[in-house]
Amino acid sequence: MPLLEIRRVTRRFGDFTAVDDVSFAVEPGEFFTLLGPSGCGKTTLLRMIAGFDLPDAGQILLDGRDLADTPAERRPVHTVFQNFALFPHLSVARNVAFPLRMAGLGEGEVKRRTADALDMVHLGELAEHYPHEISGGQKQRVALARGLVNRPRLLLLDEPLGALDLKLREEMQLELIKLQREVGITFVFVTHAQNEALALSHRIAVMNAGRVEQLDEPSRIYGFPVNRFVADFIGNCNLLEAEVRAVEADGLRLSVAGLGEVRAPAAEGCQTGERGLLALRPEQVQVAAEADPAWANRFPGQVRDFLYVGDVTTYQVRLDNGYTLQALLPNAAPGRARFHETGDRVMVGWSAQAGHYVREA
Amino acid sequence: MRRLPTWLLLAAASSYAFLYLPLIIVVAYSFNDSRLNAEWVGFTLDWYRVLLHDEEMLLAARNSLLIALVSSGAATLLGTLAGLGMHRWRPAWLPLLVITPVAMPEILLGVSLLVFFIQVLHLTLGFLSVVLAHITFSIGFVAIVVRARLAGMDESIFEAARDLGATPWQTFRLVTFPLILPAVVAGFLMAFTLSLDDFVITFFTAGVGVSTLPLQIYSMIKIAVTPEVNAVSTLLMLLTLVLVIAASRMDKGFMRGAG
Ligand SMILES: Nc1ncnc2c1ncn2[C@@H]1O[C@H](COP(=O)(O)OP(=O)(O)OP(=O)(O)O)[C@@H](O)[C@H]1O
Ligand SMILES: [Mg+2]
């Protein structure tokens, strides 16, 4: 049985539908992520799971039990808020002890478990400090310790890393993964940062305008986006309008306007004559002075621009038909900053196994 | 830091002089060894000794403190509830209703309360009517400070409390109340000061039954501004100053705590 089940949940604010007929299930021990652009309804959904808000339609079940009549304080669900929401008048230790006290545990037990939770997030020394005396990263850890100390069935995290700077965010990502594995508590994590979602999650639900567009493992979300929105939202992607010419045993023959025939891997349910998109990741696109015989698809073009970021360089190559493709080349050779200059005539290509055909409804 | 232009400094200095010089003179003359507020004769504490033996004055002081204590206590309770209500449910009409008495000309409030007490409630004017009147104009002040305190707070900490297992009452007791306490105390001190210093509304609602310090001072200066009046004014001023400083300290205290 799934730990959490969202069944056809809808939430409206006036005429506006913030969460639109959403269904999914979260398994025990899972790190589940809700990913989507700002305003797509992630927080609204999370607030309904926590019990701060009620759905207009649909059900939320925990361990198979409908939560509709359970107020927030009686749900075995805790939340880590984006701005941490620490109690400013309580010390770090008392913040962490709060849920234990509310649960009516004895003073000895409260002390012991508070100390354990603070050790878990390496904050033992700051126990007697107040929230305004500690840094953002430390507040984040206090909020995590406070959310986990009473061992909820489910921990909800609403963009918990959003307020941290980049370096700290990466550190905390690693710590979050480690923490979740150690405590074994199910996480429902909300973010609008796709790289964070890909890095942390067991499964991701990609949301847009109140709906779930795709629900899958990170590598499948990245490799096999089901529609234009997902392809575009997750990572960088070249999207080519294509028509299916033939469905063959070893793949598809597509016709891309202005390019001619392009070969692509087979896609489920795809039929001759239909129109769709070829989603091509920049790292799948090769650029060289001369075409490689291994490239099933090859087109001449000219380097328009490039962006050197250290480990890799991104090239913008304009094909002779007018399309501009992005290609990502690793700078593996030492001291090698780039292979091509702006204005260079080059060949662009990719194999028949690269790319992913997306059906358009 | 940039230096202020001289003309601005002069303007500021003369404004402050205008504000504080009369007060300083009253204080100075309360120590003057002369029946007249004319020239400086010498230092004395005699006028304070006279005060201590003036039965009427002592009674007025006792009344003032008692009225201030009772009315500000009640106004703090009601004003805090109003502040919480305004914040929680944001009714459009409540702020208007609560704040109007604050902005209303005192004489209007005094007259209408007088009419209300006598004609509607058939109340004998005295201690109770003054207390009720003071509560009326103090509630708004308390409500405003409490609401301002709440408005400056992060809403999610109240949700966090519920989320972590606190019932609504526990959330109030353990989170909301400790956090608004500085504002509640500041509001109480403000209400206390207002009650202590009020003349106009007290004048209308006291009748002959009860006298307060401001009323007592007024009745004395109808004859002459005696050094005794200076002395009692000085004491009243001192008390007000202490209360105002205490109230603003509370304010700063919570600013730091909330950081
Ligand atoms: N109480 C409310 N009243 C009216 N509209 C609301 C309310 N809460 C949310 N909305 C609207 O619902 C939509 C979804 O909001 P929500 O906060 O769930 O977005 P989100 O996905 O969490 O976005 P973000 O990434 O910016 O936090 C938004 O357009 C928002 O304006
Ligand atoms: Mg949000």
C-alpha cells in the first residue's frame, strides 16, 4: 500500500484552478519531488497534505486513511518551510524539542531525542543559541531536525534550499540525500529547480498549471520527456518539429522541415504520418570540422556563438536551413578551452540512437 | 556621516526649546523657595512636603493610579483581542471601529460619553464612569500596537506550530502570546499613561464623585499656579516619562528578538 495517495485532488481560488485533478501515490521510504515553474500549484498541494488547506474535490489518504477530518496537528506529517519558520523566541534546542513536547513525551525522553536530532544535523554546539543568532544554513538544519525529531510518517519540504546560496545549496543537497537514507522517512520535496529535483529524487512529478505532466524517475524524465513542456522545462533541449515518415524495426525515419530526413530511436505508439517533436539534448549533438561516419544524421552549419564554462563549452551552431542547434562538448583535453571559433564552418551530427521523439496531441 | 546644515540645527534646537522649556520651568519652580512663580530665591523640597500632607491631592493621586490601573488592564485585554481579531480575520470594519475613538476630538468623546452614561445607562458619575470612559479611548491604542506586532511577524510560524502538533490553544499559549507580549506590555503602558494624564474626558465623566490628579491640578490653578502645582506636575511628568521610556524599550526589545 502506498504511504500517501493523492486521488483526483482539485483546489480552486475563485475562478482560478490552482490544483487541477491531480493524482499520484508516494511509496514508503521514497524521496518524491514535485517540480514545476512558479505558480503551478506545488505549495497549494503541499498545504493540503499538511492540513493547512482542504481540497475542493478529491481525497488525500495516508496509510489508506482519508485525512479530510484530521486537523494539521493530528496528522503524522511535518513540514519544513521555505523560510524555515523557526520560533524566534525559543532557543535552537527548544525549537527542536517543540514537537516532542506537543506529543507529551517525558522531559528525559525529550532531552535525549532533541540532543540526538541536533547531533544528526551537527548542531550540538548551537543548542542554546536563538534563531536570530545563527546563519541561514544552520537555520535550515534546525528546521530539518525539528521536522524529523518526532519521526513523522511523512516530511514535506517546500523549497527548503531556496533561501540558501549556491555553494551551501549543493552541500545541503548531499546532506539531504544522506539524511533521508539514514532516517528512512518518506520525503515529499517541492522545488522549481530542475537540477535539484534530478539530483535528489527517486521519482519526480513534473507539474504545470495545476496538473501533473509527467511522473517518473529522474533519468526517464530527462531522457524521455512525454511532451514539449517537460522537454523544455527539464534541462536544455533542442526541439525540432518533425513528421513521421516511416516506423521501422530499428527506429523512426522523420522528416524535419528544411533538414530532410532524420533518423531517431523508436517511440511507443507512434504512427506513420503523425507530427511531433524531436527532442535532442545538447550533449547528444556532436560538432566537428568533418563529419564522423558514425553519425547517422549530419548537417553542415556555422558556429554562431559559444559559452565556455570550464568543464564544457556550449556551441550555438546555425544550420544551413536556419535552425540553431545547441551542442555541448566536454573540454577533456587539458588546456583546451574550445575546438571551434565563431564563424567556423562545421559539421553537426548525432547518431540514430540519440534524441527522443515526442508525440504531440 | 554628513554634517547637518546650521540652519537645520537651529530650527531643530528652537523647536525643542519651545517644546521643553515650559516643562523645564515648571520643574525648576517646583524647587523654588518662594510662594510666587516670579524669581529664583533658593532651592527647597518644601513643596513636595506640602504635597505629602495635602489630603485632597493624595486622594486624587490614589484615584488616578487606581483608575489608570483598572482601565488600562481592561483596555489591554480587550485591545489585544481586537488586535488579534483584526489580524486573524481582517474584517474591513473593525479597524475603523477600534481606531475612531483614538482620532475623535476628546471633547466630542467626553460629551457623548457623558450623555450616554447619564441618559442611557442612568449611571451615577464617579469612579466607574471614568474607568469606562478611559477604557473606551485606550482600546484602540493597544489594538494598534498589537496588530502592528502581528503584521510584522512571519505567518508561517503559526502554521509551523500547528504542523508540529500544537492545538490552536497551545499555539496561542506557546507561540502567539509570547511573541506579542512585548506589544501587549507596551500597549498597557501606553494606556496607563493616557489614563493617568487625561483631562478632557475625565472632566466630563467624573462628575463630583471623583477627582484625579489632572482635575485636581486644574481646580488649583483656577486660583493661582502655586509651587505645589509645579511639584505635582513635576511628579506626574516624571511618571509619564518613565512609562513612555519603558513602553519604547519594550518596542525595541521585540524588534531585536524578531530579527
Ligand atoms: N490563498 C490563495 N488565494 C488565491 N490564490 C491563491 C492562493 N494560494 C495560491 N493561489 C494561487 O494559486 C497558484 C498556485 O500557487 P502556489 O503557491 O501553489 O504555487 P507554487 O507552485 O508553490 O509556486 P512557487 O514556486 O512560486 O512557490 C498561484 O497562481 C497563486 O496565485
Ligand atoms: Mg510555493
